[in-house]
Amino acid sequence: MTFDGFLVVDKPPGVTSHDIVAVVRAVTGLKKVGHTGTLDPFATGVLPLALGGATRLIGFLDESMKVYDATIQLGASTDTGDPTGSVLETAPIPTLRRAEVERVLASFVGERDQVPPRYSAVKVAGRPLYSYARAGQEVEVRSRRITIHGIELIDLGEERLRVRIRCSRGTYARVIAEEVGVALGTLGHLAELRREASGSFTLENSVSMSRLALVVAESPDWVNVLRLTRREDRVPWRDRESIFRGLQPFKLSPRAVLGHLPSLTLSSIEARRFVQTGAAPSAPRDENQALLLIEGSEIVGVLPPGGLRAVVLAQEAAPRS
């Protein structure tokens, strides 16, 4: 039985993205499981995972649009820009009126330069920025061009505001929270963050950890069901075939998430030749865009842009229980 495809997990707070990958790798038995974009431990929401042969398709996904539900705490800044850091400075919070806050938020819409936060995985000279920050070292960081497509005020309190941000990939909500605080005449940091969408991956097609635990062991107690330590008191898991059947309604096929790319339909003979040799039939195409190679309803491979080596999707068999 094969289980190549994509799975969207609704990540809970308090666990890392790597923890979720390890859990899914353990319950499926698949060696190849990878996430397409890290969420901080305190953040929740959409964490897309590529399973099996689908890991080879991560580079072809369109996750250019991100949607976040963000809560901004006003009156204080932290060294990390989020609730996990230490308070650096405090400031009084002016009386805020909805119309004024909406005007300030509207000024953020459009293209702008953003400097990645000190505590981030962006690399400088081969090292992530957070490693410099933890060592107390200062390093020059170049700004990046980002786009905020929309920022909507959901709720306004005396010390907090909740917003929905639609932005380009690579945008840091922590930086937006800090900048919004300053624009409102005070300080701010990100208090809560929930990713609602990453490209075509949404909360609507996600599986919660409680639901995953039900699939794995018919119990919603995911903390006990999905812990990876082989303790005697761990809840027993079902057999792999049953787990795969339970996850099937949540699995997204490569075809479903790569619909933004043009495709070329191959005959069975052409598809077999491609899988064996990596050579695809010549066809008119835009050399700057990837091309899906389809047989029936399945993707058998991808021709990358720029004449790079073709990606052949060899099926990965799921291990036996």
C-alpha cells in the first residue's frame, strides 16, 4: 500500500513543527515526511506535510499567499517579538478608536521592506539568526521585499487587538506586530498566532491532533496516544493499514495541490518510458515554468523550469506493520 501525498496538520501550541513530522513519520512508518514551512512552538494552525514521494514536490508548491490570525499585545516589546521572550521596554497605551486603528492598519497594505527578526531561521554566513542572538552577537541583516495583501481588524480591546493578515511568503507577523504597536503610538509584540492558510493548504482540509489520535488509537487523548517514547503505558496503536484508511479522507493528492501548474498528458507507453529513463516527450512549453506529466489522473513526474533534471515520482511502499 502506498501513501504518497500531502497531509495538513492543525498544529497545537507547545510543540515544534519537527515534533509533528516525527509523530506522522512514526504512525505511518514512512521514512520520508517533511513540512513545507515552520511554525514557531507557540503558534498554531496549518502545517502542511509532504509524505513519501511527495517530498520531491515541495519545491513546486505555490504557497505564496499566507493567512494569519494574529493577536497583538500593546504596551510592551520583547526581545523575540513574541510571548516567549523577555520584556525589553514598556510604554503607555493611548485610547484607541476603531476607525483610527483601521486607518493605521490600512497603511501597511502593499509592498514594503521588512528586516527579519533576530530570532529567526534566516541564515547569515551559513548560520541562522537565532544562533547569533542567543550568543549575544550583533549581525547585519538585509531587508526583504514583502507584500501585505490585506490586514483586517477582527477585535479591539484596551490592550490587545486581533487582526487577520494576508501576506506573501517570508513575511514575519512578529515584525508586523511590533511595527503596528509603534504606529499606534506605543509598543507591541505578537501574543498569539494561528496560520489559517498556506497557499491551497487550509484549516478546512486539516486534521487535528485529537482526530489523528482517534485514527491511530481510537482515543482523542493525543498527548498520551502520540508520544513517541516506547513506554509500557502508552496507548496501543492500530495496525498501519487501518491508520492509512483513517487518514485517507485527509490526504491531498499531488494533483490536487499542484493545479496551478500546466500539465502534459502522457500515454501509458510514454509514462513508462519516462519513469524508466527520465526522458519526457518533447512538447511546446514555457521553459520558465514547471510542467506536470500526467498519466490518467496521476502525476508521474515534473519537468522543472530552466531545463533542470526531471523529477520522477517513484512510488514509495508503506512499511508493513
